[in-house]
Amino acid sequence: MEERRELFGRCPFVTAQKIIAGKWAIIILHILSLETHKFGELQKLIPEIKQATLTKQLRNLEEYGLVKRYVFPQVPPKVEYSLTDIGKEFKIVLDSISVWGEKYIEHIKLSEDVQHDAE
């Protein structure tokens, strides 16, 4: 919570960068923007991520208020993760990143084609 407070009053770009700085933050936010998931489901959807890293990223996103964790009162415990209202507002940013990413991939392909043709 202390770190979250330090973000207030800073440049909005610095604030946003701090929140999404984790290697997997954008991927986790994208997946949760599509639907609610349990921890194990997230692990299966991101097989490259280690359990400890996923836990840390989810805790950070929860601390920043973008992700909410719901623990069902049952045995064995069932926990689901979803986006908060402010987390859902980030979807427009995710969509923009996706569009830019697609354009960049196309740019790289065209650059490689031009380079290959020049050889």
C-alpha cells in the first residue's frame, strides 16, 4: 500500500509504467479482461510463468486496485481473479497495445522481406 501511495502526484506516464512494469502484467490483465479465472487456469493460459511470479504479479495488480481476488467460503478453498472497475477501464489501453503490436509485427515482416529481397 505504501508503494501505491507513492504513485500519487507523479507524472501519469510514470504511474502507469510503474503499475504495468511486471513482465507478465499486461498478459494477465488481457486474460482477465476476457473473463474471470482461477489461479490454476491462469497458470495453464501462461505456461511460461512460474507459480511464484504469477502470485507476485497478481498481488501487485491487486494492491494497485486493478485486480480483485475473491475467495469462496468453501473447502477446499476456491479463489477467482477478475478485473476491478478501474482495471476494466484499462481494456482500451490493452486494445491499443494489441493494435500497435499487430502493426509492429507487420512492419518487422515487411522489413525482413525488403532485406531478404536486397540480398
